[in-house]
Amino acid sequence: FLDPDLFEGEPVPPAPSPVTPLDWMIYAAIGEPLPTEGLPIAFSYAELSPRVGWKSQIEAAERLTRAGTIPPNVILGLYTEREPAASGGVWDRVATFQAFGDHRLALHRPRRHLFLKPQDHFARDVARHWRAAFVHLLNSRQ
């Protein structure tokens, strides 16, 4: 790993079993990141970094949300960050969530009410429905 000239043209060595955090970081440093799927949940936190692709961030946030280790606002922010890049899998969940959010907001209030105080009844209503949508979307993956 340390001298690229020694390993030029060689295949990437297989990941050790079990993968340690150091192993995971070494593979990421050489441009061959190991997926966190199947690794202990703690590895998923590393994929919330802005250096990681959006799809990997969303998948990590979904795993962490199912485990109850991150606040729902993290995945909310990721789902609404930009338009889905494709269709199928994670992109269908993003598109569904965005459509649900757009529909809920359009039904209840004009655009000026998007910035709400926590005590606002509408904010609590939207949060309750979004939470139900999260649970449905995340459970449909299992």
C-alpha cells in the first residue's frame, strides 16, 4: 500500500476478515473504499462525510436511522439535498420522500410557512407524517 510503484498493475489485495477501522481507512486512502454494508454499524458513520458520494451517504444514514443512532433530520437533509440521480432502489425512496414532502406542504400552507417554529402545530403534523414515511420507506428495504 505504501509504495504504488511496487504494486503498479497488481490487483487490489482482498479485504481482511474481520475488517478493522484501520483496514477500512487504508482501502479508502488508496481509492478502493470498502462498502460498510455488512460491517458493524459504527463504520456507517464514516460514510456520512461530504467526501463520500450522495448514494453512499443516504444508504449509511438509512442504516443508522434504522438502528436509531442518528436524529431523523440527518436523513431528511440527505433525502432533500438534491434531485434523485437515477431510478430504482435508493433513488425511488428519495423521489417518494420528496414527492410526499412536496404534497404535504402544498396541502397545508403557502410557501411562506416553510420556516416554522418548533411549537407550530403544522410543523408537528408534518414531522409526524414524515416520520411515518421514513419508517415505511426504511422497512420496505428489509
